[in-house]
Amino acid sequence: MKVFANQQTGATWVFVSRNHKYMIKNSLNDSNPDSRGDDFSYPWTFIPFTKLGFTIDNILECLKDENVIGKGCSGVVYKAEMPNGEIIAVKKLWKTKKDEEPAIDSFAAEIQILGHIRHRNIVKLLGYCSNRSVKLLLYNHIANGNLQQLLQTNRNLDWETRYKIAVGSAQGLAYLHHDCVPAILHRDVKCNNILLDCKYEAYLADFGLAKLMSSTNYQHAMSRIAGSYGYIAPGKYLFSSLDLAFRS
């Protein structure tokens, strides 16, 4: 078990790993200058949730425009091939326009949620990296893009495959709503946030707007509208209140 306190958010996170010895904090020091600008300056903090065969430098070398594979409400995603041949997905969180600070709330939400849940239909968080201005989330790479891309390029997709994707997505949501304590609301489920592997197994991604639905923060979490237009639950949009049974 690893306990990590974030001084910026005041939150304390507890993570459990199958291999506890790999749950370590690697703070790189200022003796390693970086020529790529202030965004990539040292020191970096690198915290893996499993054994990883690469370094923060290997990750930073892959953050190039030609490696971008997607953009979401909370960040841009890069495909990163490590020297050992492993391919991962790296999400760099957007900075806010107001003060150019990284999206701390979105970063904290994904870490708090994905750091301790494991389900076959939810993307696996491998670890995260941060410095003074950048937050990076490391995921296993899902090779077949997202559902939105599939529907746009393959309009003749057979109904058996469509059904499989729908069921997988529903199973991931059911786990978040009914098997997690407290329950977790994704709040931005849409085709872009459903990733697919080569066998069309569905994976829920992009938890930047997610909320842990404990009894103490229920009303606060539901007090404002969040999500993408066209995908917000109608009851939430119309009444600013919604029972968990009706959420998607």
C-alpha cells in the first residue's frame, strides 16, 4: 500500500498494488537540464503503479505532434513506443486559460479513481508523472482507436460487433455505478471516450470529469452541469438533479 499526499489539492490518495515494492516515488533532481523548454524542465516526479521498463526521459521523447492519437476534454493523448518495445498511451493534461496552471482537478480525479480500480472494460492506469507545469497520465495502449472513429470509417459494422461494444461499455459503467464504494460517475460517456482493442473489446477512458459519489459530496458533485453537449443526461440538464439509477 502506498499513501501519497498532494500538497496542491490537499488530497491524500491510497493505492494498492499487486507488487508493493514497485510503488515508489522517483523525484528527478535539478541536475538533469532539459532543452525542450519550461514545460519539460526538471525536477520530475514519476510514480508507477506497476513494474515499468522505461524512464521519464523515454516518455518525454515521445511527446511530439506526429505521435498525437487523440484529444479529449481534459488533455491530448500521445502514442509512445518505449525502447523495450512496449507501447503506451500518454495523456498530457490541458492548461487552463486563466492562469496557465495544469488542470489540477482533472488530474486529481483520474488519479484518485483509476489508481485503485481494475476492470476489463476500463483503461488501466500504469502511472503518472508531473513537474511544476505539466501533468502526465500513463495508460496501457488500446490499439484500435475509439468508437467514434470506427463508426465514421466503417458504416457497415455488423450488429454482433455493435452489440459486443455496447455490452462491454455497459459492464464498465455498471462496475463504476454499483461495484465501487463509493459509486463513481464518469459524467462524460461518449463515443470518443470508448476505446476499442483489436477484438472490439470496449474500454471506458477519459475520467477527467468523474466524481466519487460519497454521501458527503453528492449534492456538491451534482450542483453543476458537466460533460459534452449532446451526451449530458437529460434529467441532469433539465432539473440539475438525477438519481443514480437514471445516469449513464
